[in-house]
Amino acid sequence: MFLRQRKLCLALLLIVTLVPITRFSRFLLFPSGDGKRVEIVELGKGRPLKALAADLEARRIVSSARLFTLYARIKGGDARLKAGYYQFDDGMRPSQILAKMINGDVYQRIFALPEGYSSYQVAEMLEKRGIFGKDSFLAACRDAALLKEFGIDASSAEGYLFPGSYNILPGKSELEVVREMVQRQQAYLKESVDGRARAKGVSVQKLLTMASMVEKEAVLPAEKPLIAAVFQNRLKLGMRLQSDPTALYGVRAFAGKVRREDILKPTPYNTYLIPALPPGPIGNPGRDAIEAVLNPAAVPYLYFVGRGDGSHQFSKDLASHNQAVQKYLKAPAAASQGGS
């Protein structure tokens, strides 16, 4: 009788011991799903491990918050977790989830703003990436309170968005992203540009406006100071700038070519029709373009035309320019149509 009771107790003890071990082992070896469920989880600084584990269970990334908490503490990971946003899927094992947070392998949604892109182009890129809607981003660029905050005397932050890479985390609003872009541009201007612009007697607004035109026209970085010189030489003589990208700003994307109806279309930015700089930038220039305007080449050129390979032919008089146009634009067009 006593022996039978002893065997029964040993069996119960074994069950009580092995069942949790088996369950814990299964928890560690098998993910909670098939990997199709993807969630972005924020690990805030100082967030308790229990709260994080409960969030992971609620999102079905792990099958048990209690077992994940136990595992993290066994591994000593609860004190080593790094704050940030993390992307998990339900096909990950607990060891992979924990390692990601210990290593600080945070979620990143990098967006690169190319040099020279206008706010319209940026808005279209963001919409295609599924980050923001085009109209909502453009509305943020025109936010009156933001423009006032940074002392931008214009109807838009065009020209004040710093080209570069941005990590657009979940929950970030369009306004927050535009503010970050403007802050970075303002920091650069304050550090490297403002003083030199004042010394030359040019406002930052006009500097960025011309730099945005240089950025749109230039393909080769080495030509930016030459193009800046052409624009400045023409302004000194009271000549229209006749820059193709200005005719298309706010109408459609500039792709290197304009039509006759484009240059005849009356817009405030069309330098074929207005006898001065546009009222504001037509894009967001990079440092090279800004430096080119601050330090234009010492050349007498008043004209340039594309050679078709990204470079330009520069001329100091209209006769030479017409010859270049005939050589690089009209002659190839005629040849492609069977002309001589």
C-alpha cells in the first residue's frame, strides 16, 4: 500500500515537473504563427518587461507573455533591452525576438530626399512608398504656423527641405517630418551660409531660389558654378533668365524638355515671361548648388544649351549660342526625321 502511494506521488511530481518544462520547451522551439502576421512594437525607455510581453502576446507575436518574461529574465535580457521601434512577425522564435531588442536592431523606414527635388516630387515619392498622402504632405509644407516658427517669409517650405535621409518612424506626422527637414536645412544655413549671403548682400530666399534653378539645370556637379554664373550675368544685364524648369514648376514634373506651350504659359515662376528671379525656390537645392551661387565661376557666359550627354555648351553671345542650338538640338532632331 505504502509502495503504491509512493509511486503515485512520484508520478504526480514527474507530471508537475515535466509538463511545464515541455510547454516551455515548445514555447522556445516553435513560433506562434506562420510569419504572415507583422507588427511594429514600440519599446519605450523604461517600459516594464511584463508590459512589453503582454503587448507581444496581445498582438499574437508570442503565445505566452508569462513564458516570454521568464525566458527574458533567464537570459538576463530584461536589463539589456534597447528602446525603439521593432518589427516582428509571428514566425519568429522568442530567442530571435529577444535578440533583436538586445542588439537594438530597430525598425527603420528610410526615406531619401534627393537634391533638387521639389516639394511636389517629394510628396509623390512619399505617397508611392505608402508613407504619407501627397496632399497631406503638401499641406504640411504650407503650414502657416510652421513657416512662422522658422521665419520663412513664403507660402511654402519649398527650398527649405534639407536633401538627405530620414527615418520616418510609425506615428510620425507629416508636419513632424517637414519640421525635421526644415530644421536640418536651417542648421546648415546658419552654420555655413547666412553670414556669407549677408556679406554678398543677397537674402537667403533669393539664394535658395537661384540655387534651386542651378540644381534643376545641372547634371554634372562641375557645371553648377558655370550655370550660376550665367544666371547672375543675365540678371546684371536685366535679361530674362529663360530657365526651362521654372516654366514647369507647379504645372508638371521637369524631365529635361519643355514644349513651346510650356514657355508661353503664364505662371509666377516662368522666367521666360518674368524679368527676374521666380518668387521662390522651385526645388530643394543641395550644398553644391548653394555653394555654386555663393561662388559662381568667373566667366562671361550668358547662354547654355544641353549637348545631349548631360553636359552643356556655354556661350557668351547670342550668335555663338544659336550655332550651339543648331548643332546640339536642331540638327540631331532633323537627322532623326530624315533631314540633312
